[in-house]
Amino acid sequence: MAEPGHRLSARGRGTTERRTPWLLRLLLWAGTAFQVTQGTGPELHACKESEYHYEYTACDSTGSRWRVAVPHTPGLCTSLPDPVKGTECSFSCNAGEFLDMKDQSCKPCAEGRYSLGTGIRFDEWDELPHGFASLSANMELDDSATESTGNCTSSKWVPQGDYIASNTDECTATLMYAVNLKQSGTVNFEYYYPDSSIIFEFFVQNDQCQPNADDSRWMKTTEKGWEFHSVELNRGNNVLYWRTTAFSVWSRVSKPVLTQLMYKWAKPKICSEDLEGAVKLPASGVKTSCPPCNPGFFKTSNSTCQPCPYGSYSNGSDCTHCPAGTEPAVGFEYKWWNTLPTNMETTVLSGINFEYKGMTGWEVAGDHIYTAAGASDNDFMILTLVVPGFRPPQSVMADTENKEVARITFVFETLCSVNCELYFMVGVNSRTNTPVETWKGSKGKQSYTYIIEENTTTSFTWAFQRTTFHEASRKYTNDVAKIYSINVTNVMNGVASYCRPCALEASDVGSSCTSCPAGYYIERDSGTCHSCPPNTILKAHQPYGVQACVPCGPGTKNNKIHSLCYNDCIFSRNTPTRTFNYNFSALANTVTLAGGPSFTSKGLKYFHHFTLSLCGNQGRKMSVCTDNVTDLRIPEGESGFSKSITAYVCQAVIIPPEVTGYKAGVSSQPVSLADRLIGVTTDMTLDGITSPAELFHPESLGIPDVIFFYRSNDVTQSCSSGRSTTIRVRCSPQKTVPGSLSLPGTCSDGTCDGCNFHFLWESAAACPLCSVADYHAIVSSCVAGIQKTTYVWREPKLCSGGISLPEQRVTICKTIDFWLKVGISAGTCTAILLTVLTCYFWKKNQKLEYKYSKLVMNATLKDCDLPAADSCAIMEGEDVEDDLIFTSKKSLFGKIKSFTSKRTPDGFDSVPLKTSSGGPDMDL
């Protein structure tokens, strides 16, 4: 293909000189022939069907149209068919059919052909199809608009056969297509967009040239080939725009950095160098070393600073490619101010008539940028930085809870002798700048950070005013504001001053950076993803190492993606005697509270209105405060733009209807007081936040308050650590759900210093859950053989929910009469038993006494050798007669006495015996 191209080019150059006379002759001949034809030519013939086609006219107000015949070449024939009534405007054929204009009916497509019905498809791009238009423009500001436009003439969308391709330079190329839809529909297209250095957007404008409110106008890069995109279209006229821009704030060639030190008077010059004691300009031309470039840039051979290509980084000298396993941390970092960056502008705004002046408001001074003198002391010195968009790192997983897209940090200083003011403002999508923070008077060198939560074109503006007095004079030119450095992170097409580790993903071409799953951190050495431990959250923009997993505070736990800590309305408190469990689910809904009335200097009344959400909801912020000032001036039925803030606790200023004159009150100045939960505890201090008990009336039930601690992300001039909020939840059994909210008695607006806010929430739902320790049993007396056990709560009842009281218990019992009878019967039986035993042992004792006496008597006879008495023998079976031993009857006591006295003092026993003749007793 190269050879034919070269031959055609050579032949074209060879015939250039002969072409001009030949074209002139041709034009003259054509003009002569036209005159002859007009004067003497034959009559036109009737048009054949092959020489014209049918078209529909535009629909009128009744929805009707006409079918007319249009010749392919006007003036070649005549007698065209007359217009006829066309089909209704909403008429259309189905897919696979086409509209035969001759008889205005739908017919099936021929074999091998297809039809989309109500749609149209463009898949052949040998040339730009009818209806499309391609435009180009230079978005960079330049002194020569004509020259910049001319440089972008050839930067358009170019048909490439199977597809159409955009430009790749710094010019903006726009492909447009207009379509009038009779009913709502869609547009679908397939695109290939691998280069992140080019901004690709697609949007639709309606009849009023208003773009649709689709947040997806910024197309995502395609990582796996071609991808499809679909957008809904409204009925009526729609203009489709495909726009690409290789947006680069360094696309223009920067002016060379001076290698000689030059001095000049600040303009406008307000002093005289000829007066006595005046300072003279130092000598210029002293050669010094060139100052360094800003991080992410490198110095060229002609001493200019150019951005390092993507994938590399620099500290302001040479570019170094990021090592394997890392990715560039892109952004803007300005700390050397030799020239004003190309994406920054400076001007002066008059403080009297608010008109912009053609003056420079800020001057560069090497290591800082400072405010110029201006025309008067009450002028605003304006400095603006524009960022085209933001793109979080590839290795960071999108976080739906923490909406931080990027952040801007700058170091500044103000030196003032009067009431100067420095304003910092932010504008989104070319909307009016909104003041974010204001510093009054002299401020030492300090740093300020602002969190960016929306991925869109954003402008940052610094405005410095020396005094608010409307005087056209310059007395305080020595009062200045200085900015030493500005750092914006995650800027689309930014540069990198360092490379950070990333998670690696293996592919066919090697390892590439990817994002870890939600709740996973990146191990620096291996580039692998690891899950954070339980009850920790992951730093969204610093997910490196296990130290990136930050522990949750007391009484909280992490959500599923480890992005925030929250309380699920459950809390426990341990004491030496028992464990108290709480369930605050009944307090999970949002509640509102208004402070006492305040009055402006003109006597207008307003309130501070608070919205609180305590716990639960998986950590989602439920409190919303809105600025509806602009909505009140918009007619009913039309939508407006309202600024709203979502937080755990937020505050707004409410102006009642009787003051504003509107039907509803005005809500303005919404402020977030609590963006994240620090912890839940009964201690009065947590993470540097204190909830003084003396701010509220003391609790009287002996149950400590459960305190929720929150922090806000907003760092202000007076609140260097951000705002904080504490909510004391107190057990009050007499206050039904949801209970009552109150503010400190000494601080009617919830805060005594403007930074720390305190609330007291009293409710029965704040009491501990009931347990077995909260009730006791009452046992009744036994009545008719039945005894009842009843369970009652201890008074006062200091619990809520939890377990229920046990049911009354009934048991069978015996009365006291029964037990008395049982006792008497048992006693009687015992007495009878003892009597029987006594008799038994007495009888047995008698037998033992007899046997003993017999043994003694036998022993005495043996010792004295007495002859055996033949009349005293006791034959076997004979009973012993008691009168053989005892001569007389004696009592039991007497018998015992006689038994003990039978032994004589000489040691022998004396036994009375009877003679055989029955004579008197005698002693032996």
C-alpha cells in the first residue's frame, strides 16, 4: 500500500502547474453552456421512478405529516408525483421489516438482509455516515486563539473501516449525532478505550441543549478488549456527543527557567526611587543555578520542566521507572514556584464593584507564592487551581461507605496588621465556588487538608482581602498571604513523586497491579492480599501491611468490607457482681432536636436544629441536614439543587416561616458533627474526647450512663482536630420509647466551645436487659394443702426487655395440725417402745442374777469341802425355787442392795441356807 501512495503523491505534484489554466477553461466552458441551456435548451422530461425518492415532512402540531417526492438531482426532470397524506408520526415497522415508501406499508426484508425496526445501526465506517459531524478544538488557554484552533484542525474522529477512531493529541475531538425520537429509546455502542491518559466522555443533550444527569458520562477504561455501553434516550430531539481529550496541563511548552537573576519593581509601582532614602533595584544579571522542578517533573536540555511519563516518578530531577510490584502515586505536588503552573490562574477582584481587573493577584517567589499589592486594600487577590478529575489508585478497592476520592493539602501563612481574611473555596462542575474555610488575621505557618468526595472537574480558589473597608487606598500593602506548597492526590493524568506497592495479578504478559478484595491489605514484600483481623478497619488509601488494619474502639465492630466501625445497638458492661447487657435497637431511628431560639443583630429569630442517629443500620449514616434556600425560590413543579450532608449527627440553621415569609421554614448551613463512631463505653473520656458529667443533671438510679463517642472529618480554624460529639444514653424507666433528648443546661446550642457537642438521651430503652437478678420470689403459706410461689420485679425496676417474669408456681403442702398429730403419734410410739424394752431388760436381768448366785454358791461349797447335800440337787429340767435363795420378799431396790452386801469383810461370801430339817439359819 505504501508504493501506490507514493506514486499518487508524485503524480499530483507533477501536474500542479498545468492544472490551474485547465480549471479556468473548464469553468468558462461550463458557464457558457449553462447560458445556452437556459436560453435555448429543450423542455424537461417527466421524472422516472429511478430519478426521485420519497421523504416525509416534519410532523405538525396534530401529529400528521406528508409524503413528498424529492428528485435525486434537482432540475433534471419535472412532473413529480403529488404529495399525499403520510402515515402518523408514531408509526414504525417491526424488526425484520422495512417501510416501502411507495405504498407506505411495512414489508419483510429480502433474504440475506436485516432490519432493526425502529432503530438504525452503523457498523461500516469507510466514511463518516450521514448525520454525523466531527469537530475539534483546543481546550488549552493561549494568547493566540487563531493559532491554537489551526493546530487542531486535523484532530478529528477518523473512519477506519470497521470502526471510527479519535485523536490522541492534546486537542479535543467531538463526534456528534442528532436524532429525533418519536418515543423513548436507547443508544448502544461498543468502544475500546485502553489509554488512561486520554479523557473519554459520552453525554446526551435534549431539546433545550441541557445535558442529561447521568453520572456515567466519564467512560471507564477497557482492560479486556471491547466493551458495550448503553444510555436511555428521551422522546424528542437528542444530540449524542462522544468527546476525547488528551488533557494535560503541560501540553503547552513552558517558558524556560531563567538562568540569570533579574530584579524588577512590583506592578503597579507605588513608590519613588528618586526620593531620599529610597532603595535601589539590585543589579540584575547575576547567574545562579537553575531551581529544581516540582516532584513528578524532569528537567530538559533547555532547562524546562516536563512531566514524567506514566509508570515513572521523580523528585524533580530525573524520571525513574516504578519497580515491579509498585504503581505510581499520581497527583499534583507544587513546592517550587519559579513559574505559575499552567493549570493555575491569578487575577484581582474589586472589593467595591466586584469586577475583575487585568492584574496579577499572586506572584511567584521561588519557594512560595504570595499576594501582590493590588489596586486597593479591599481587593480580593484570587488564585485558582483547576483539576480535570480524579482517579483512585488501581490497587484500592472502591469503598461505598468512605466517600473519599482524593484530598488537597496546602501549607500557608498570613502576615497582617489589620483584619485581613484568607478564603478557601471549592467549585464543582463549573458551579459557583462554595466557601469552605476562612482565616482571619495573622496565622502562623500551618497545614490544611480538605477531603474530596466527588469525582468531577473541581476548582480550588484562594482569595485574600487585606481589609473589608471600602476605601480606594493602599495602606496595608505589607499584609500578605503566602502559600508554600499544594498537594492534590489521585489526580487524573497527574504525575508521581513516588511509587507505592500494589497487589499483583498474574497474567500472560507477566504480573500487573490489581485491587485486593474489600477488607484485604497488601503485603509489601510479596504483593499478596491478606484479610484484616476481626474488629479492625482498613485504611482505604494506605492498605499496606497489617498495620493498615486499625482496631475498632470499645463497644464497636467492623462492617463486612472493613471500611468502618459501628455499634449494632448491643452493649455489655461487666461488674464484679454481674454483667449488664443493653439493647438499644429501639433507639436506632433518627431523632431531631432544636436548641433554644437565637436572634440576629436585627432581631430575626433562628434555631439550631440537630438530627441524630445513634447506632445500627450496618454503620450507615442516617442523619441528613439540607440547605433548601435555593429551592424556595424555584416555582413549584421544577427541581432545584439542594446541598445536603449525611452524618451520624448533623446540624442546620432553621429560620421559621414567620421570619422568611415562605410557607416552610428555611434550612441552611448544614454541618456534620459526627462522621465516624470512635467507641461506646461507660467511661467519660475516650480517644481525647471528654463527656463531662456536670453538663447534665446527675443520674439517680445508680446505673452509669452509656456514652457514644463520635468524630467529624471537618477540620476548621478553631477546631484543629475536627469536631466531636458525645451522646449520653441514660436509663429512665418512666420515659417511654424513644424517650427525650436534651442539651447541656449551660450550653443551649449543644456546645460550649464550638467544637465539642454533647447530648443526653433518656429512655426506658436505655436500661439494661432484665435478668434473674432483677426479680425475687414470694412464697405464700400453706392453705388447704396448696402453696403458691409468685415472682415479682425488684423495686425500683431498673431494667427493660430481656427475660420475662416466671409464671406463678403452685405446690402441694401439709398444714401444722397434720404435723402436730404426726409428732404426738411418734412420741407415743416411742414411749411404748421404751417401756417394752425396759421390761425386757429387767426380766433378763433377773435370770442373770440367779445364775450368778448359783455359781457363787457352788464355788463356796467347793472351797469348804462340805459334803454334798443329797437333798439339794437339782435335776435336769427342774426349776429353781426362788425361796431356796431368798427367804423373804424384797423390792427391786432391796434385792440390788442385798446383792451388793453378800460379800463379808474378810472376803468370803455369806449365803443364807436352810437346814434339811427346816431349822433356823446358821452361819457357816
